[in-house]
Amino acid sequence: MSLEKLFEAAVLELKGRDILYAVAGGFAASLYRGQPRLTLDVDITIVAEAGAMDMAVAVIEALGLQAGIARKADLAGGPLFAIRRRNTEPCIVVGRPVGGATGEGVDILLPGLPWVSDAVRRAQANAVDFGFGPVPALTLEYLVVSKLYALTAARVRAKDLDDLQSILGVGHEMDMAYLAGQMQRFEIVIPRAAAPFLPDALLKIARGILRSKRNTRPPP
């Protein structure tokens, strides 16, 4: 099955199960980049009152893919004991071809990622036709938040940096006050390795967050 057909099938599964969702990742990034980005998987965020992980696993398996769980400790690269005990919150259900074969996949991002719930709800007013009808997609501001959060939560990834550079280089009008508020809310701190590749406006917001954290830190 082609990636586009897999994308359509995933959307139909989510709609059939009445799950609130929005497109993220490479498909969403390509809406705002200067040039579309190639991707081998479909990233979809979901919201559910309860049992989001089980719902995501059911969707992945209905697509004929094998489900794996990525937890907060996995995304951050540790600590090792937390990965072994699996005692951190599930963040992504990863769907790949059965048997570990290479090929297209579907990743379902869960509310364990703190930006997901609001991003999905905000996306409901941002429907985009990807060739098979309107589909909710992350807004520009939340797409940027998702990429910045990924840089904060894990090792710097070239894919996220490239998306941010391309998106911000287009010169979109963004609600910078709203973006600053979300960065503050999720305590997004830009890693030093990423700073040279990002615009001054975002770095200024990040420096403000750092100053605020230092000022509110209790005395030793």
C-alpha cells in the first residue's frame, strides 16, 4: 500500500471510530514549508477521554501494521531504568509493517505529549484536502510548537531543524504572542546545538523563558 493510501485508510479508521484527530509530522510540515518534505510515515495526533493508547493500537492493527509503544523516556533517550521498567507515560504508538520489514508506517501521537490535546482541538478549524477530502491539520503555530518541543525533549534531530528552517524561512505571519505563550506553557528551551539554525524571534522567546525559570527558582 502506498503512503498516500495508508494515510487515507488511517483517516477512515479514525473517523469510523469517532476519534478526534489531526495530521502532524511531514504531511503537516509540507503545508507550511518552502518545499514539500519527503516522509516515510504518517504522523497523526489524537485525543480521547480515556484509553487513547488502546484506541491507537487498535487503529494501527486494523491497518495491518505492527504496533509498538514509545514512552517519554524512550524519546528522551533515558534514563535507562525508566525504559526498562516502562514506567513513563506512553507518547506514541508506532505502526510499522509486520515482521520488522522496512516500509511505510503510521505513528499516532498521544496526549502524553503535552501539546497534543490543544493542538488537535485547534486543528478542527484548519481542514486541508490531501486528495481524499478535508482532514484537520496542525495549525502553523502548533506545528512550530511540536517541532520545538521535540528539540527540547530529545536529541537534536536534523528533520525537525530542517522543517523549522524551511517553515520560518517562508515568512509566514504567525501569532507570535500565542506562540510565546505555548512555549512558556510547555517550558520549551532551545538546545544550544539548535540555536544557530533558528531565527532571533524564537531565540528571544526562549531566552525569556529561561530568565523566568531562573527568577522563579527557589533559593538554595
